[in-house]
Amino acid sequence: MDYKKISQTFWDQGYIIFEKFFSDELMDEYNNKILKHYGLNQNWEHTNEFISKSAVEVIPWFPYRESDGGFDGIDRHPEFNEITDAILKEGWENLYCMMMFSKAGSKGQAWHQDCPPDDPKKYNLNRLVYTHDITDETGGEIVIMPEAHKAGILPVGNPHDEIEGQLVFQPKKGTVVFLHGHCFHRVKPVKSDRVSSNFRAVPKGTPEDITDICVYRNMKYKFSTSEVIEERV
Ligand SMILES: O=C(O)CCC(=O)C(=O)O
Ligand SMILES: [Fe+2]
């Protein structure tokens, strides 16, 4: 792998995608494990106000916090972490591993930045891993605004409206998307049950609560207190 080129591409675009990076066998095993978890516990974890305002309908699960992990085939994968080394040159640490489940017929996720872009040096790195194919049939495409990690704050507007220049991706099983937390992104409406996973990393020294406040086009939302902390109009 040309790590220098990978890093350059990431920092130019705000994201970089590796198709079918992980094996089908590993992805099938993990997808089943994730579905089994949600089969046992399919409760909405967010408040109704959050769901209706933000147009996000996702049930998160933190397997390394809530149970004994079990996804080291990704978390400890040498090349996966070497790419991370190349992108976050000054050193990094794991933030958390989050599984996300969206029911068939749910809205997906509105445009957002995972954390406020006030300080360009304070951000999270998403390492999104798709354990099943995203297709026309499943919906739930990820939409990314290239180079938006350099664009400051997400413009005010309708939560799901298209933005000129956006790119729509249908990651297949085993694909990894490295995505800067300040880069605008969203998830299109979900037609069949959708699973995605995020092995979030941060540059060394980044506060642990970096993703507590999420920026949407109509508000800033604080997860720890379930509050809209700013209406954006
Ligand atoms: O599920 C996805 O494809 C994207 C999720 C997302 O926005 C995130 O993990 O920050
Ligand atoms: Fe996100």
C-alpha cells in the first residue's frame, strides 16, 4: 500500500474508501453477531424530540463498553491500523467502537458533522466498516460532501436536502470508509434493515467527549444530556 498517497487523498478529499477490504467470512460472522445483539434488544435509545428534529433513526451499540467487544478482527487488523497511522501521523487512539442499526423504513441520518468544526485540529476520524452490501434494494446509501472538512460549519438548511457536489456511495460488504468528522455526511432513507459499524479514532490528546455535540443543519445536539443546545435558523 502507498501510505503517502492514501494520506494525501484523505486530506484532500476528507475521506478515502477501500472496497472489500475485509473478507466476506469475517463480515458474515460480524453481521450475524450484530443482528443477534439487536434481535435481543431493539429499543430506540434516543428521545422522540431528537428523532423527529434531526431526522436520525439509529440504534447505537458500543460492544467494547457494554460487553466484551468481540470485533478484534477489525479493531486489531494491522493494515486497517497502519492506514490510520498514515492519516493521523502525529499519533492516535481509539475513541470507541459503535454499531448502528436502522430499521427498514426509517429515515437514515440527516446531514451532519460528528463534532463542531470550531477548531480544525479537534476532530474524530470515522472508520466505517460495512458488514453487508448497501444496494438500491437496501437503501441507506452514505452521502459525502467532498472536501467539506475544510469548509467550516455545515450550512443551515433542510436536514436531508441534496447539496450540490455531494457524492452517493453504496459500500459493499467488507468496505471501509475513512471519513473526517468535520466532513458533511448523511445516510439516505433505509429500505431494509441496515447495519453499519464505526471504529472511531481520534488524534492523540483529543477530548474523549469530542463527538458529544453533533452539528445538524437545523440544530446542534448534545447526546449526553439529550438536549438541543442550539437551534440553527
Ligand atoms: O452508517 C453510516 O454509513 C454513517 C454513520 C455515521 O454518520 C457515523 O458513524 O458518524
Ligand atoms: Fe456521522
